Amino acid sequence: MEKTIKNLIDGIIGESTAGATYAAFAAQAAREGYPEIQKMFEATSKAESIHAANHARVLKKLGGELPKFKIEIEVGTTLENLAHAKAGEVYEFSEMYPNFLKDAEAEGQKAATLTFTQALEVEKIHAELYQKAIDAINAGTVSSLPKTYYVCPVCGDTFGEGDVPEKCPVCKVPAEKYIVL
């Protein structure tokens, strides 16, 4: 259980940092005149906060304590921020969460396995959203990006208008429960 507790703490810090960073990136997108990308960052910020809260519930259940930590944020241009955000998401779903999952499974921690699995799946979606925004900036088609986003309140899965399923593909929550941003 020792590795799982450490991983939950690292996950909470990482997801909290991502949530705060994406909120700052949303403000930068607004300053640069990209309201569609602002909405995307607001939605992914909310999703990261959901991941952090899910990890925190499991940490508490396992008797772990979250140490104090400081979030430091560097904001660049919106294009730089999108590239930074995408790289972070790719790291999370390709390296961080797979390693966390191995430890949680080895230690028999089902609740941690669930929260790590859900976050891993959602981070894939976030990386795709960021790539679409990068492509839209480069093509001059930002106005074609969704203007509204939907976030699953249980797992944080994030959908742009037109891509909203009846049930969350990650955790099966019905669409009427989604948070609309």
C-alpha cells in the first residue's frame, strides 16, 4: 500500500497543478482572443480538479495524508501552452498512470486502480483536444472549435459540443449529469 499512497499523493499534486495551470492558460487564451480555446482550457481544468478530488478520496480512505505543496505556473503564448499541456497529458497516460496502475494492482488497491484508470483514459481525450486546438491555430480555423464543453462529474471525461455521448464512455454516467462549460 506504500507505493499506492505515494502515487496518490503525486497524482493529487500533479492533477491540482494541471487544474490551476489550465485555468491560467484559459485566461491567456482569452487575452489572445481565443474564446474557444479558453473554454477548452476551462473544461480540462475542471476535469483535472475532478481527478485530484477522486485521488484525494482514495488517499483518505487508505489513511494517507497530503503534504502541503506549492503550485508554480508558467504561462506562455496560447500555442506554447497547448503544446505544454499536450506533452503533460501524453506523459500522464503513457508513463505516469500506467506505472501507478501497476503498483496499485500489485498492492491490491481496487479503489486506486479505478481512479488511476479513469484519469488515464481521460488524459488521452485531453491530449486529442489540445492537438485539435494546435491544428486549428496553425490552420487559422480556431472559430471552428467547440464553443461549449461538457465534463463528466465522476471521471472528468471532456466532450466538445457535437461529441457528447448519452453516457460517459469511461464511467457510464448519464449525459444529463455532465457539467456544462
